Amino acid sequence: MPIKEEAIEKYAIKIAKADEVLVWIGPCSVKSIATDKIKMDGRRYECGGKVILNNQLELPASFRILTSGPQLLLEDSIYTKIDNVWYSLHENDFYKTTGLSREDIFPIKWLPDTPLDIEDPGPYPMDFSI
């Protein structure tokens, strides 16, 4: 379901804005942190950034990363912002709004606004298929 900007605050939806890093401190709660790099410390983070679609279109994004395993990006956590509305890449409304097909979108690359504390500066390839 598309998420309007005002619903994020009202319902405490976990979507990070540009340059924002949220760290999960419980199963349903997050805390905003100021950091120069996202540490690979085994925690789960929600961060602002961008996705680069297969057709090279770049969109502002929010996504969840898990720093404890080989798959960093959690597949069900990718949201893109179009006209102040956030869409999951899983949603039919995303395709209707953009007029794009799956071939235009996948595979994606992703890049957080705050860099990961690893040598590769990104952008990173999506390591799963939706």
C-alpha cells in the first residue's frame, strides 16, 4: 500500500529520510543515530539512499540492511519515493504510478546516503530476486 508522507509520523512507520540512519533497538522500535559510516556490527539499520533501476533511473529510497550476514539488503524493505508518496517495489501501485515494467526495474543497485563501513563504496547490486 502506498504510504503518504504524513502517515510516516502519524503511525511511526519505519522509513528513513535522505541522510538519515535509524538503528533497530528492539523488534518494533528504532533510534535515529548520527554516524559517518554504517558499521558492520550485526545490527539492523534503516537508511535513506537511492535505488538505481535496471533502466538506470535513480529514485530516492529507504531500505533496511542487516549487517550480520552476506545478504545486506532485506528484500521486503525497499521503498521508493515518488511525489511525496512511498511505494514498495513489491506493489502494483508502484508499477501503475511509474508506468515501468519489471524488466525496467530489476535487477536494481542500491546506495545508502551514509556509506557502509566496508572498502567497496557501492552502488551495490541487489543480491536476490523479487
